[in-house]
Amino acid sequence: MQLTEKDIWEEIERLKAIAIQKAYAAHDDILSDKYEWELGVDICEMIGGNFRAYIKESDLKNLTLMDYPVRINYDNKTIIKLWKEVAS
């Protein structure tokens, strides 16, 4: 099944809502820098905006989506994940 831009945004919003619920239940700060998006390069192309398919590595540090940093995955081109960092 081919994802549409609407499907992608709905999945992004769903994942963020789940993260907020889990953080709230764990008395964690969802707005902290502990969270990071991982998006496949094809997903970035589809949602448009400030994303480019091939950005210099140094520029990736400044990408954000819904207040969280974005890591672009060039291997798994269709991944959409919101990660909580475990290392501090």
C-alpha cells in the first residue's frame, strides 16, 4: 500500500500522541530533548516543507518536526518512528 501525504501526517500525529501518553504515565517530560524522529528519506520527500531528500550531514542537526529533532534514514526509506533516547 502506497502512503499518501495525509497518511504520513496522521501517523506522525498518532506516534506523537502515544509518546505524550506514555511520558505522562511515566511522569516524564515529553517536551525534553529525549525524543527524536526517525524518518525515511522517501517520507521526507513526500511531506515536503523544509525537507530535502539529500541534505548535507551537517545540516541534519537543525531539522525538527513537531518540536523534535529529525534523523533521516537513507536505508529504510519509509520508516516513521519517534524514539526516546535511552542514553544521557
